[in-house]
Amino acid sequence: QLQLAESGGDLVQPGGSLRLSCAASGAALDYLAIGWFRQAPGKEREGVSCISSGDSTAYYADSVKGRFTISRDNARNTVFLQMSSLQPEDTAVYYCAAKIYCSDYLQRPRSFASWGQGTQVTVSS
């Protein structure tokens, strides 16, 4: 059974960078799309980015386009989210989850499965 575990969250100043990791166990990620999501206090969980299986096509929410980069290392069974130019509005718990395709990662985050426990990202001076 696939299990995902996020790590890399931290407190960072505005304008700073972080790299989040989503490590898989119990199954290979090769044939799965992996999405990154976030949830701020009092807000709905939202899609941030997704990377497809196969050709590793990357998708980004408008709010993070140009600042975040998603990548995958199938040999390490891990997906990364490189975040730069972080702003206070990026503060949230970040989660990764899996699905066959990236479709609906923005509209229906809950259609993804195998959610990790999340990692806290706080952007503050």
C-alpha cells in the first residue's frame, strides 16, 4: 500500500526558498501523478502543483507559477517541490498525494489519495 511522507517545511523569511520532499514507500511512484497541495488555517485545501507520470509534465496554480518548481526522481521514489520568492500568503501545511492523472488537481484536490501527514511552511519576518 502506497504511503507518502512530506518533509522540508520550515520557518523562512519573505523572499526565501525551501525545498519540500514527498517520499513514497510501499509502492513505486513511476506510474502515478503526484500533486502538492496546501491548506492555510481557516481555508480550503488547494492544489499547488502536479507532476504527471511518464513524461513528467508539470502543472502549476497561477499563484505559484514562476516561483515553484515540481520535479520527480523515480529512482529515489521521491517528488520535490522547490519553492522560491516565498511570501506570507504561502504559509500553510503542505501535503502531497497521488492519482493516476493530474486532471482535477485544482478543482478536486480530494480526488487524490494516499495523503501524507503534511509539513508546515511558515513565511514570516
